[in-house]
Amino acid sequence: MDSKDDIEIKTAEITSSQIEDIQSRYTDEEYRRLRRKVDRYLLPLMFLCHGLQSVDKSCIGTQATFGLREDTGLVGQQFSWLTTVFYVAYLLFELPSMMLLQRYPMGRILSLYIILWGFAVLCIGFARNFAQLVTLRALQGLFECCISPGFILIVGTWYTTREHCARALVFQAGFAGVGTFFDLTAYGIGSVSYKHPGVEAWRYMSFFLGSLTIIAGALCLFLLGTPSEVRWLSADEKKMATARILDNNTGHDTTGTKHWKWEQVRECLVDPVFWFAGLNGFLGSVPNGGLTAFSAILNTTFGFTNLQAVLLNLPKYAMVVPYFALVGWATMKKNTVRMWLMIVSNIPPFVGFILIAMLPNEAQYKWTKWGASFMTATFIVATFLAWSIIPSNVGGRTKRTVIMAFSFLGYCSGNMVGSQIFLAKDAPRYVPATIACAGCLGLQMFVVLMWRIVLVMRNKRRDERMRELDVSEEDRVKLGKELGEKDCTDLENPFFRYAT
């Protein structure tokens, strides 16, 4: 029997028979040990970077309550445009950036983008007028456009289908963890400005976040990447990492990277999943775009001070982290609950937005309205889980890249709309905007339900076909891996099964 060290296989040239040979030579404990090592290196780093991305783009609302609008002379809808232009740039550069991630080392490209967006955030602290702010926000959108989809793709190269959602939710919970840290810091900076009115607190918030983001990007240069890229795995561990995820039927981290397949792009256009992903991204992001820019402002209209508004985010973050953990645990235990959890997570936010719209801004209702705002915290789960469903449910590297990009195009469009429906003339209650947010969440629940029905029906038809052909489950898995290695799409691979 050959030793493990004698197995010389290049990642990009692995065959199905070789994979089975590798899989049989490692124990379950060795695979678990590898997974724990990957968790230690990747998850804290992605947690930090994804959290910084969420805070960097949404802190504009907090900065507005500390004088950004007044110090830079913003009028009318100019503040809304600071969020809109971020997503315009995000949208325009999404697909080109995703193509870069497919063709070049993913870890290096993402690290470079993180460093550049950090510099954009840092420079916002020096802005003096609308023109400078809007230019820097556009640059920020350009450099942040591929971070979230890139992280999802990285998860797909390291983890099994059953692990995708749980691992994605770990780093996606970064917006709560990093958000808590930032809000405490912002409270400290804001308190200084109360004692020293000449201190423009919002500028120091940008200096702090920009510097932290640059440091995180530098760390990513050394640690972030796919199994074939990173330096912290031995050659033997890289083989194990590659073998472990081929049961996903989507190949390994270098499958399909050399060629852009236009036939897979055309398949996207006739696959309902493509349209569901984009529409879900749009509907879930309309409220996100509004809350990104106006959440802190809304809290001050309820009757709270700007410092109180900062602290009132903390209970929301404290609830989100355990909720994400519960959702991740549920998806690990059962592979058919993801979309039900997406729907359930939208119900409290739907009710919350209705209450915000209906109740007047009077002193006796301010805590009730804050409670309604608190209820909106879980709406982001439907968007985050949808992103993690794509690497689990889409075969073919080009097709997976295109659907991921289209989902984020919907995400950008929804955020642009969300930031613009909060009109200055509707202040301070913004009733039309909050009703529109509730309506989008209601439509999103319907879209997710239809999406799930399509996937469940596909699984049933394929299972029936396997029974007709008398194909065992063991043979189905083996054949699915072989076609996944050939970069077949999920529609081309009849042995592929969808997670719902």
C-alpha cells in the first residue's frame, strides 16, 4: 500500500478514480481536523472583512447624525445619492470583477480590492463637499463589489454542500459583531465631540474604519484564498481539501477556471433559478438600501438623540448573532429547511415595517417604534441564505459565476431603489418608503416559495428517473462527481441534487 505522501496529484488534473483513492486513504478524524484548521484560518478573517464591508457602507447614516450633511453642505436628495452611487458603481463593476475572480487567484484579487476600498473609506474623512463624497462613495462601491460574492465562492471551494449555509452565516454575522464594536467606538468618538464641539466626529469614524479595513486587507494577502492558493496547507492537506468537496458535484476550486463557457451563460437565461436569484436579491435589498442610509436617522425621528441611536443598535446586534447561529445549526442538521427559514425570517420585519409606517412620531410611541425597528433585524437572512444556496445548487463554474453576479446585480438595484424611496419631502416619518419596504418583503417570501417548488420538483423527477433506470444512490453520487469534475452544469448533470 502506498503512503499518503506517494500520491502525487495536481489539483487541476484530479480524476474521479484518483479522488476515490484519496478519500479512502484518509480517516473521518483527519477530515474533521482539516475542517477545523480551515475554520480557524478563514472564518475569523472573513467575519472581520464582511463585517467591515457592512459597517463601512452603512456608517454613512450614523455619520449623518453627527454632522456630515451640515459640514459638507448636502441638500435635498444629495445624501440619498451617496448610497445610490455606491450601488451604481457596485452594479457596473460586478460582472467584470467576478470574471477576474474566475480567471485569476481569488484570494489575491479579493485582498487587493479590500485594501483599495479601505483607502476610499479613509479618504471620506477628508471630504469637504458633495462632489468629493460622491466620488469616494463610487470608488468604495467599485472596490466592494466582489467581496460578498467572492467570499461565497470561497466557501464553495472549501466546504461540503451541507456546510455551506452554516459557514456562510458565520462570516455574514460579521455585520453584527463588527457593528457592535464600531458602534461602541462611534459612541466614544461622538461623546468627545459633545465635550469639544470643534471635533467633527464623523471624520474620525472614517479614519478609524478605513485604517482597520486596510489592515484587514493586508492580512488577507497572506491568509485568504482557495485550497490551491493558500500557503498554510501542506500538499497532503490540499489533496484532502480537494477530495472532500467533490461530493458537491461541482468540481474543485480550479474546475472551469481556464475557459469562459458562453453555453453556460445561455443556459442561465432559460433556467428559472437565474431569475429567482436576481429577483430575490432585488426585493430583499430595497429595505436594506433604505436602512443602510436612514436607520440611524429614523431612530432620531422617534425621539432619541444621536448618541442614544448608536447604542440602540446594540440589542439588535446581540439578537442577530445567536439567531444566525440557530439558522446555521438548523441547515447543518437538515438540508431541506433553508428556504423555509428564509420565509420565516421575513415575517417579523414585514410586521415591523408596517408598524413603523402606521405609528406617529410621538413620545408615547418612541419605544414601540424602536421595537418595530428591532423586528426588522432578521430580514437580511433571506438574502444571505440565498447567496449560500447558489454554490450548493448551481453546477458549472461559468454558470455559477453568472448567477452569483446576477444575484448581486439585483442586490445593487434594490439598494439603489431603497435609498431613493426615502424622499426628503416625506421626512420625518417616511411612510411611503416604509410601506414599500414591507411590500418588497412580502413579495420576496412569495418568490422564495416558488423557487423552492421548482427545486423540489426537479429533485423528485430526477429521483424517479434513477428508480426507473435502477441506479443506486452510491452510483448516483459517483456519477454526479464525475460530471461535476467535467464542469457540467446542474441541468446537464442528471445526478445532481438540489439543497432546499
